[in-house]
Amino acid sequence: MFASKRLGKELTKIHQTLPPGISLVSASDFKEWQMDIKVLDANPLYLDQTYRLRFRFSNNYPIEAPEVTFITLSSPSRTVPTHPHIYSNGIICLDLLGTQGWSPVQNVESVCMSIQSMLTGNTKNERPPGNEEFVARNTQRPRDIRFVYEDATV
Amino acid sequence: MATPPPSSPRRLSLLQADAALQRPQVNPVDLRSLEYVDPYDHNLMCAICHSPFVCPVRLECDHVFCQRCVNDAMSYQDRDSRVYIVSCPSCRRKIENRAIAPVPKILSHILDDLRVKCPLEFLGCPEVTARGDVQDHVDKYCAYAEVECSSESCLLTVLRKDLVKGGCLHRVVNCEDCERSFMEKDLEIHRLRHCEVVESSCPDCNVPVLLRDIKVHIERCPNAILLCNAAEYGCAFAARRETLDEHLNTCPLAKLVPFLRLQNERLEAHEAALKLLRHKNSILETSFSTIQETLSPSANLIDAPSSSATASDTGPFDSTAHHLLCLHESLREEVSRVSAAVSEVDAKASMMVMNESLRIKEDLSHANAAIGSMRMQLHWLMSARLQNQQRVAMVRAQSSGEGLTSSADAGSSSGSVELPVRRLSDSTRQDTKL
Ligand SMILES: [Zn+2]
Ligand SMILES: [Zn+2]
Ligand SMILES: [Zn+2]
Ligand SMILES: [Zn+2]
Ligand SMILES: [Zn+2]
Ligand SMILES: [Zn+2]
Ligand SMILES: [Zn+2]
């Protein structure tokens, strides 16, 4: 109830205006939304690419963080961007999305912008260390994974 | 959403008495989920629930939230952290003292004056009231609030507006038209909105139509009074369908409709783009002014009269360009001054190195001389020793008749005499050198 009220208000605002490079793809209910993001500057790693983010909200949003992952699609073509903090299964290692780093004053737009700037600032064309093993073994929900945020440049 | 029940006394300290929520109520209205009629100042919006503050509280860092929002956020933090430290959702500053500070009364008054729709609007209540009065409205006056049935034996509820009908409205009755059974209190809604068999009549042609078909009929009704397509652009023409078709062929505005619509869309797109550009521009302007501030000390060095003279007879853009050129010139001067200083330092350094190396060369030649004299000394000593040995050999040849042991004694004694002499000569030479 609280979650859907808040999401309804966010949706009204999103329909009015969104920062450049971020667009709403679908928000048919208050459980799952999809957003497309683009990196605006000429970062050669992500040039001319659009990436699809999936937001999943619990009933306790915004007190609880949403679950945000990149998803892969065949049409339109959407892949998981290569970044030292994004696993190849789409899970994003961003402290803002963890239970510790989340704050209820965040919203869908601010999360998109954080992820966008995380891509913009990246220069390394690599996956996180231990990516294969993590992708093969992980069964936890992204929010419950305790990442170690070892560097502050994320 | 229900607030999780407070499970620790610490949290209770934050949850100070909330008068509005503690009053016994049949149906407490969640003020956070109300619909606001007028746009409100965004400063009144709680960052957590995105609606105007409800019972606002102020944290140590001066951030304000709804009491329930901040409680929800903190009890969630409590659940997760083992150290019992909570922080402000906005600035993440640690909250040491959980006692909440009150907000100024004027803020509460402003919030209470916001106009909201009755929370039972979805049932049909048209009431719009100040937020401070909405609880009162629902409790005492709202025609669509549920109240106890007037029949003493009945425990069910009816809408307040149906009380006047008297008697218990929970008896089961049948719809006259479709024969389905309803409670009496629901019958009216059914017959007005949902019954598929009840007959209604078209408001335009007065032909009786089934309620379920009326939407389709109104779309096609030949007698319906329709507005000209260009009504939103100013044509006031309204007529029945056939006449309207004729009008549409002649109405100049109607012909312009697609064009106007396109224009409108374009205008909207332009407005959006403009808004974006304005935003970007403001960002650029602020960054430009900070750049100017950092550059201003060097800008003062520029020859002021010459720049102002050229700036006055050219446009503002040229003057900025000129300004930048001047900056460039002054920077170039600075650079040449710096390079002169660098070459001076370089010369000094090479002089120092030369002096130093000369001194070292001198020292080296001293050392070489000392080594040469030591070599001479060694030479002399070696020859002295060789002479000594020859003498010993001669002595041994003369006394060959004597025992071997005595000759060995003589050899060792002659060696022990020689050594102290050498040491003495060495030490005296060293003394003179020092
Ligand atoms: Zn709030
Ligand atoms: Zn704060
Ligand atoms: Zn009402
Ligand atoms: Zn009754
Ligand atoms: Zn019926
Ligand atoms: Zn009709
Ligand atoms: Zn017309």
C-alpha cells in the first residue's frame, strides 16, 4: 500500500521528465519496472549501447532497497555491460543497492543516475574478480549478498 | 501499510506520543496516502513517502521527515545493524539522540491547511477539505463512511447516507430485471452501474437502450449532439451527427486540426528540450563562474585599459574572447618568467657541480700522491727484508757445524727484531701526514 503510493508518485514524475539517457520501458504494476539507460559521453566501452535495468520492489519499498539488475534480451538487443562491479549475470555491486548503503530517500531515478555515472566513469573493460565462480554458484537474492566494497571509486 | 509494532524501548523513545493517532478512532485515515487537490511546495514533501509531511519531526541534523516514515526507516536499520546506530536517511549522519525535536507550529499549520480529497472518493464522496479536517469529515460527516446498521440485531455496517432509508439494509433482495440476489444496500449501485438487463434511455434520442449497451449506442447515436473536431481550438459549433459532417467540410478550423495538433506536439517537444537546455545552461554557468573565480587573480594582472578599450567597441562575445586572449598573453608572460628562473637555477646548479668536482679532483690527486709515497715505502721495506734474509742465509752457511735447532732460533729472533722497526716507521709517517 505504502509502496504503491510512493511508486505511483514516482511514476507521475517519471512521465513528466527524466534525465537524458534514462527512459522508462514498462511499469505495468508496482512490483517490477524496466528502465533503459545509455551512457551519454563518448566512453568507448559503452558507445551506442542501451542497457536494460530491471527494478523489483517489495511491499516495504522505499524502506527496503529495490532489487536492481541488468537483464539480457534478444530483441531489442540488450546485454549486460562490462564493468569491474557488474557480474555477467547482471547483478550490480553498488553499495547504494545493498541493505547497508540504501536510504529511503533514494528513488528509481536516482538509482538509474548512479548506475549511469558508474558506467560513465569506468575505463576498465573487465568483470569483477571471481565472476565465473560467482555466476555459477550464487543463488542468493542480490540484496542479501554482502559485497565488500573495497574501493571508494565505485 | 501498517507500521511494524515497536519491539524495543529504544524505538519507543523516538515514537513520541502522536496525538492524532492515539485518539480512539473507528477508521484512522492514513494521511500519507491522501490525494492532494492543489500542487504543494516541494519543500513540504517528505523525502521518504514523497507526500507532504504527516506529523513531521526534526532530527539532530535538521532534516525533517514524517514521524512514521522515519520510524519505519530506523526500525529497518535496527533490524539490520548489530551495533544499534542509526543514521539520517538524507545525510547519513549518525543519530546519537533519538529523542525527536518538534517542528515549528507554523509548519504544522501550513500542512493542515493543504486541501485534500476525501479518502472515500472512490466510493463517490465529492468532498474536498483541509487536511486537518479530513479525519473529522470521515468520522462524522462523510456520506460514504461505513457506520453500524441501524437495526439493533444486525452487526453489519452500511454507508452513512443509507441510514436515512431506515431499517436493516442487509436483507437479501432480487434485482427486478436480472433476478440476481443482492443485499439491499448494494442494490442501488447494481441497478445504476452494473445490471446488464435494466433499461436506460439515451440522453440524446430518448430511445430505450439496455444499460450494458448504452456506451456503444452513445457512440453511434445519430441524434447525439457532438462538438466540432476543432472545439479545443475555438470552434463553438455543436450539432447532431449529420449536420456536423456538413460543418466539418466547411469549418476552416477543423481542417487545421491535424496541423495544429502537430504544432502542439512540436511545441511540447521544444519546451521539453528547452527545459533540458536551460538546466544544462545553468550547470554550465555555475561551472563557468567557478572557473572565472579561480582565474580572477591572474586576470587582475592583465593590462586593464587596453582590454576595456577594445571591449567597449566590440560585442559581448568578442570581449569575452578578448578577455581570454589577454589571459592567454599574461599566462605566456608568466611562463617566460618561469623559464628564465629555471635557467638561472640551472646555471647555479652547474656552477655548484663544477666547484664540487674541482675540489674532489684535488682531493683525488692528494690521495694519489699519498698512495705513491706508500708504494715507495713498501718497496724500500721489501728490499730491506730481502737483504736481511740474505744475511741470515750467510750466517747459517758459516755455522753449518752447529745444530739445526740453534739456526732456527736465530731465524726467528732476527724476524722479531725487524717487526717493531717497521711499525715504528709506519706510525711516524702517518703522524706527519695528519
Ligand atoms: Zn513521509
Ligand atoms: Zn540529515
Ligand atoms: Zn467523504
Ligand atoms: Zn443490517
Ligand atoms: Zn440487475
Ligand atoms: Zn441515442
Ligand atoms: Zn467547426
